[in-house]
Amino acid sequence: MGEIEELRVFLAVAREASFAGAARTLGLPAPSVTRAVAALEARLGVQLFLRTTRRVSLTPAGADYAAQVAPLLEGLGSAAEELRERHGDLAGLIRLNAPIGFGAETLPAAIASFRREHPQVTFSVLLSDSFVDSVDDSFDLAIRISVAPRDAASIWRRICRVDRILAAAPDYLEARGVPAHPDDLADHACIGHDVRARGESWELRRDGAVARIRAGAELAANNAALMAGLALAGQGIVMLPRFMLEADLDRGALVRVLPGWQPPELWLTLYYPPLERIPARLKLFSEHVERHVTQSGKFGS
């Protein structure tokens, strides 16, 4: 095992506080990890770890050494990745998080067309309707449909406005009446969206007038596709992105409600972890998603 690999093993043991844990993380046999650390200690002439039957911990010398070599190894990794990208190697994994409705509607074609051009890029996709404005180390890229970004600490890329509308099934409106004003919604089943399915507050505007309605008293859900299905089944009025309802509006299964009143605008935004440098494959895929979305004409301007 080379010196750099020995250093990687050393840092893995330091992070895991365990030889066995480092072996699992690195995908190496446990004896190889033990030998690598022993070889590094022999070469340096310094004991790096205190070993007991229960745990492994850094010695003071080991802690000093780890603090010095960790940024050096990270820099080597970044330099290698930058060199590969500069010469056209984009290989790597994109861990992607997106809303369920958007993901099911848009991502299959977007990912497929991207991978036809860049088959060396792999994807791990998790769909969730939770409205969050940042991503942690679990994801490389998060797509969100939410209010305009305000978090100055996040790295984000705003793509386009997402139009929302109110809609209901014709048979529901025939039975409950067609609202002429937002105040009339108090007599209707307004299907609310919330991550805990507890409902939400709707805000509607027209010519400077603002109306606020509490939605979810009769029906609430944490999934936009379920809400659209409930509206199609004649269970109430929904407020959802237009792209989710457009096909049902076109075939008459849903009709717009209060078309003159507009909800606050939402934005389709891409969020990244706080990286010093966004990898080239993320930049390329972000640009690809933006082209795919804007050319579809389904979302807004």
C-alpha cells in the first residue's frame, strides 16, 4: 500500500475511532487497515493511536498529524477531480432530491436525455414533498418548488417561476357551488398541503386586495399527487402548480376556480451544499434541467 493510501486509512481510523469501522468504510479487509497504520507509525517513528479493547483514539501526536494531512489529502482529491473534469471525465454520482410531482413528471426524461450524452454520470434520486431551503451532505443537488430563495448562506440557482392555480372537478362544483370570491371558500372543502398533513393558509391577491383562507379543515395531505387525485375524485378544491393539473384541465376533468385571484408566486430553484467548487457534472446537469424545464413551457416564466 502506498503512502497516500496509508494516510487515507489513517484518517478513516481517526474518523471512525475504530479499525473495524474504517475497514467497513473503505471496503478493505480489517488486517489491511491494521497493517497500513502500523507501517505508517513505523515510518514516522511515532505512535498515532491509543488502542484499548473498547476504543481507538488519537494520541496528541496523532491528532496533530491528522490536522496537518487531512487538508492536504482533500486538496489532492480536488485537484485530481478538477483535472479529470478539465479533460472531459465527468464520471461520478449525483445524489438528487426533488418534489414527488415534479420528479415523476419531469425527471425521467431529463435524466434519460442527460445520460445519453453523459453515460458515465450515475444518479441516486430521492423524491420528497418536504419544503426545505437547503441541502446537507446527504445530497449533491436538491430541486425545490417554494418561495423565492432568501438564504444568503445557501448556494442556489433560480430556474423559473412556477404558476399555481385553484381547481376542482365539475361534479364537485355542481354540488357545492362555484365560488365567486375567496370569502366563498369558507363553505368549501379546500384541500390543504402540509408536511404533517395539518393544512395550510392560502393567500390570494387581485388588484391589491388580499384574501387569506385556511385550507385543510376537511382534507389535508403531505403529497401533491394525492391532493390532485382527491380533487379529480370530486372531494374538493386544490391549489397546486399548473403543470400538475394541466392535462386534467385540458380534458375537462378539472376546471379552474377563481381564475382572477393569484396565489403568491413560487420558484423552481436548484440548491447545492456549501461547496467551494461545484463539480462539473453538477453544473452540466443543472444547465440541462434548466433547458429541459424552460423548453417544456409547463411551468411559467
